[in-house]
Amino acid sequence: MAFKFEELRVWEIAINLSAEVSKLIKTFPADERFVLSSQIQRAADSVALNIAEGSTGQSNPEFKKFLGYAIRSGIEVISCLYLGEKRGIIPNDDFSRLYAAYESLIIKIQALRNSF
């Protein structure tokens, strides 16, 4: 592995969760394609992207800043999950599973950020 972020478990989890979000939004109705589906996918992708970007040769304070952005993006995913559930396009089991997964990921990112 050539890059530091590839060794980070939080990055790997974020990549896998982004793929799960991608599968979920394929079930959304067409009228949500450029609304909620776009927003939740960008937020899910942003978690992994901020972890990667912050880890590349930055100082610890800079990495901590990007981990903060990743946490915020994870919170955005959770908020999108709520919107999808309220609109009746995210089934309860998918909501619960992804909510728990993002909650766990956010806790892990916070722990990494606090380790510096």
C-alpha cells in the first residue's frame, strides 16, 4: 500500500459504507435522483475522501481538521437517512443498519482524531 490512508481502518469502513449507500440509492424513485440520492452519496463519499486527503503528508493538526470534516459528513449521511425514512424511501431495516454503522464509524473517527 502506497498511501497512509490505505492502512486506516476508518477509511476502509468509510469506503465500504459508501458502497452500501450507493446500492441503497439505486432503489430510490427517479424524482429523488438529483435530490436526496445525490446528497447522501456525496456525503458518504466525503467521509472517505476527507480521511484520505487529510492523511497525505499533512501535520497532525491538519489531519485532525480533515477528520473533523469526515465526522461532519458522517453526520450529514445520518441526517439524509432520516429524510429518506420520513419520505418513505428508506426502509426501517436499512435505516437502522446504516444509522448504526455510521454512528460506529463516527465514534472511531473521533477516537482517531483524539489520539493526536
